[in-house]
Amino acid sequence: MFSSYDTLDNDDLTLLRQVLEDVCLEKGIQLGGDEARQIARELVNWYLFVKHPDQLNDMLKPLAP
């Protein structure tokens, strides 16, 4: 989780949204569904440690069928 000192700016949110959309499209998951929300939570948690979109995408692959 993010500490109270961590913030996301517009560039961060844009990157995170694009990765989420790519993963959901690839896996056939609707963005508004429970699976997408779970993936989004994991994505934000991992973003603390991994900033590159391709690496984030690779990390999310095992989460979705």
C-alpha cells in the first residue's frame, strides 16, 4: 500500500489506467467488474516498486484467467 507520503500525479494515473485497460482487453475483462477492481488494486500496490508499464503488465498476467 502507499504510505501517507506517496502521491500519484496525472501522469501516474494515466499510465496505471492504460496498463489496466491493456490487461483487461487482453483477458476479456470488463473495466467496471470485480476482476478489474482487484487487478487495479494490485496494480497500484505494485506501482510503488515497478514504474515501467511492460513490467507492470507482466506482473498482472497471473491474476486474470
